[in-house]
Amino acid sequence: MTLGMQAWRLRVQTAEGRSLNLKQCLIRCAVAWLSLLALGLGYLWVLFDQQRRSWPDIASNTQTVVLPKNNFIGHRPFFWKSVASTISYRAPHIY
């Protein structure tokens, strides 16, 4: 999951709710380029599809879902531990 997907609470998953396999990822990537070459029509397709799927979703039998906000309570990105320790660092007191 990319940082942008975490910020927008998006997840790409199979129709059954599982993680993608390598074949599905490669299909999504190839069809994404075709969608862009068609002037973005593959992504605008979500406006016409009843299930709100883009061409990459249809071709790879996947779906992009929005996760509920409460799914991310307590969740921190992988770099958060180092950021939090830097922020909470206190310099030693000099008397």
C-alpha cells in the first residue's frame, strides 16, 4: 500500500477481498498504460460502470475500495516510529 493510498484510505483487492497476485498486478499495470493512452478513458469509465470499476479493475478482476476511517485508528505508516522518536526526543538538561 502506497503512502497516497494510506492517506486516502484506498485499497486495491480482488473481488473476494484478498490481496492481488503478481499476474493481477502486471495486468493492472499494462491496462493502466492503455487507459492513459486512450486519453484517460479507462479511468473515466468509473462514471459509466455500475460497480465503479476502471479498465484496469475490469481486466484484472480487482476492485478499489475506500476503507472506513475507524480502520486506521492506531495505524501508523512504517516510518512513524522514527519520526515519533525524533519528535519526542528531549535534549538533556544542562544545570
